[in-house]
Amino acid sequence: QVQLQQWGAGLLKPSETLSLTCAVSGGSFSDSYWTWIRQPPGKGLEWIGEINYRGGTNYNPSLKSRVTMSVDTSKSQFSLKVTSLTAADTAVYYCARDYHKYPYTWFAPWGQGTLVTVSS
Amino acid sequence: SSELTQDPVVSVAVGQTVSITCQGDSLRSYYASWYQQKPGQAPVLVIYGKDNRPSGIPDRFSGSSSGNRASLTITGAQAEDEADYYCNSRDSSGNHLVVFGGGTKLTVL
């Protein structure tokens, strides 16, 4: 059974770069896309982007200029970087396995979430 | 359009049936998936595809769709079903990017 474990810095200052990593265990890394989703406090879910094992990416257009995703297939890990942080980037960030093959799409399982707070 | 619309708040009495709806043009192309999120926890997939439940999800949860509308139905709601529910699909305009509904807060009375 696939499990995701994520980690990264939780308190950052404005203009700094967020860096999170998600490790995949219990299943194949190369048969899925992998995604990042965030949730500001008290608000809904916002998709950040997705990446496959070959490094192919799709990003949310609203964040594309600041987001970079990468994979390390040797470790079954994928990572997220978001640059030029502001308070609006404060959120719980989740990683998840991303299944999509038209006309189906879903995310499961999810990582435990990482609260990232941007404050001076 | 890449938007999915959900009613912000829905309530149901214990044991009754409730449907949570999601509306958007992308649902004409992609099946919706549905997630349950309880306070302080990560979302959990409850319905995907036409009407599929992951292992461990009670059979009182079901899904349906018609046109640009998808529904999550809970038949015989339980107190533990009180949670936020989100629908998800993909933009049907060509780039197939992910969209989420704004979420529905389900209160079980």
C-alpha cells in the first residue's frame, strides 16, 4: 500500500523560498503522476501542480512563475519549491499520488500535510 | 470554464440521506472525485470514477453524475460523516489542469 511522507521547513520569511519533499513507499514510483496541493487556513484546496517520474510537469497557471517541481527516482521522492514567498502562501501543503487517465482523475493517498507559515 | 461550484453548507439529520452537489463545465468531460476532510486531517478520497469507493470507505457513500453536475450521496448519514467535502475534476478546455470545488461543510444534526 502506497504511503507518502513529507517534510520541509515550516516557518519562512517573506521573499524566501519554500522547499518541501515527499517520499513514496510501498508502491511503484513510475506508474503515477505526483501532485502538490495547498490549503490556506480556513479555506479550500488549491492545486499547485503535478510531476511524473520522468520529470514532466504541469503547473497551476496562477503559481507557475514561482513553482518548480522535481523528482529523484533513485529515492522515490518528489519535491516542491516556491519562490518569492508572501503571507498569501501561508498554508498547509499536501503531497498526493495523482491518477489521471481521461475521463478519470483522483488523488490518493495524501501525505500528512506540512504547515508553512510565511511571516517576518 | 475551469470552475467547480459547491454549496458552502449542507446539513442532515442522523440516519437521513443527503446529497452534496458539484457543478461545472469540466464535469461534462471528466468524472468528479470526492474527498472528505475532517478538522486537522488530510483529505481522504471517498468516491472516484463513475461510482467507485476506495477500500475502507463505507458503502453509504455513493456518487453520480449527469451533464455538468456531480453528486455525492450519503445514505443514512452518521455523526462521523460531519466534515468538509470537496469535489475535483480537470479542466476540459484542453490543458487538463486540476480544478477543485470550493468545498461543502456537512453538519450532521
